[in-house]
Amino acid sequence: MDISAYKTKGSIYNKHMLTLADYSVNEIYEIILTAIKLKQKQHAGKKHAYLKNKTLAMIFSKSSTRTRVSFEQGIKQLGGSALVLQQGDIQLGRGETVRDTALVLNRYGIDGIMIRTFKQSDVEELAKYSNCPVINGLTDEYHPCQVLADLMTVYEHFGKLEGLKMAYFGDGNNMAHSLMLGGAKVGMEVVVCSPEGYKPNEEIVATAAKSGKVWVTSDPEEAIRDCNVIYTDVFFSMGQDKSPEKVNALMPYQVNEELMAKAAKDAVFMHCLPAHRGEEVSEGVIDGVQSIVFEEAENRLHAQKAVMYLLMKNK
Ligand code: CP
Ligand code: NVA
């Protein structure tokens, strides 16, 4: 079913958000359309308290600007509150287990947990023992919240999702994985264009390919053809050591004016941010007329408000 024909139901109660592979296309539509409604309310200055007295705990083992601010501001705008738990401030950072952390948080009336960390298995472990929804705020393998905001942004821009072609250039990282998983579900064609040695995880590619048209190439010419959405991300993700070899391998995959000129006429440029101008993207492209990166960053707020609302509200 096309997103325009989908009617929202108002709840995805008590479900974790771990990868997006665990979400149906209708659940993804539910989040995007709810996010658009919440955005309209916010822009019209309409106040509401759908999550009055609800608390979101946010565990951070990596840095963040967008995820941190949009979740904290988002829960406040929904009438709830946030507890920010930086790894260095809590016992998890000194070796307390994820399981014990979950079992303790279960005793304090927490209604949702957002976690940004390294290992996906830690997020899964937290979800296993938590008595409330766990939301993956980025791991080495996935970034589902970013992709929900991205799909919302694409839908707002083009008025559709199905049939659009997205090409991701660069490191086959967490963003590449989640874009494949989410994009394929909503009927987009997703191609990841990376050099040998930096391709996405084959198992994740295979999982994504079960729900739609997903492929991997090393040829930018092939990837960019008739492309509507051009996406890239940093050469070095958080926790990765910098190396000149990787820079050399990825530079030919830079999104620049020359590459953009080969895409569809109405193509847009997207990036999850933070960006490194002159590395994965040229200044002219990210700051140019085809770039929608700041709309995309704003939509983190609305998409995550929708996730929290749908997952954490009372039945
Ligand atoms: N895109 C994104 O997740 O940004 P932060 O690392 O600033 O949260
Ligand atoms: N791939 C990047 C995304 C940051 C939002 C990282 O993991 O650092």
C-alpha cells in the first residue's frame, strides 16, 4: 500500500525499536504520518501533553548533538521529561552489566529508554530485560531513528516514497544499513555505492533485499543514474580509527557537483550530519540548492516525537 492511502491507527504499543527490520511497512507509515501531524501542531504553536508525566531515560556511550537535543526537547514538548545518562556518569561506564542496568531502571518508573552505544548486542540485551520500550539511538550497525526522519523528509519533499531511487555513497556503515532496511520497506530502490573493503555487511544487505530493491555497487556512474535522493555520511564513524588508506579509498565516492549533475533533475542531497565538508561531500553540494540537510535534521525532532508517542503512550 502506498503511504498516501494509509490511515493512522494511533499506537504501536509497547514495542522496542531496534533495527527497523523489526518494523512492518504499515508501522513505518504510522510513524511518518504521525510525525507530520505532530510537526503541523508544533509549527501552529498548538500545545499538547500526550506523554504527560512519562519519563524517557537516555543512555549515551557516544557523542551526540541531534539525537540528544531532539529526544530531550521532544519528550518535553510531549509533556514528559528526560533523564540524560552519559556513560561516564553511570556505573555502566565502570563495568556494570547491561542486564543489571535494565533490571534497576525497571524499578524506577521509567517509560522508555533511548540508548546510543557501540554494540548492537547491548541494545538487544537491554531490550530483553527492560519492562519498557527500548529505542536504538545509533549503534555501530544501525541508526533507525535517523532513517525514520529521512523517509519523512523524502515523503514531504516528493509527496511519495514508492518508486523513488536513493543512492548512498561512501562507507558501508550504520547509515547505509538502516537506509537499505527502511528504504526497501517503503518501496524505494536503494543502492549503496562503496569501494572494495568498505562495503555494507552482506547479511544486512540480504535482509533488506527481502523487502525490496536493494543492491550494492562500486560504480558511481551506475548508482547515480536516474537517482532522486543522494545520500552520504562521514568516512569515519564514531569509535573508528582514522586512516589515510580509508580516505584514499573513499575520496572517489565524494558527493560533489560533478556527481550531482548526473542524477535526476529534481534530485535532493541528504546527510545525517555531522558532515565533513571536503571529505564525503563538497561544500557546494551540502550548502547548495539541492541540499535538504537541515529540514532532515529538524525532522529528527518530529519523527522521534512520533516514535515516543506511539510506543510510550497508555493503551
Ligand atoms: N545524525 C545524528 O544522529 O546526529 P548526532 O550524532 O548529533 O546525534
Ligand atoms: N556513521 C556516523 C553517523 C553519525 C550520526 C557514526 O556512526 O558516527
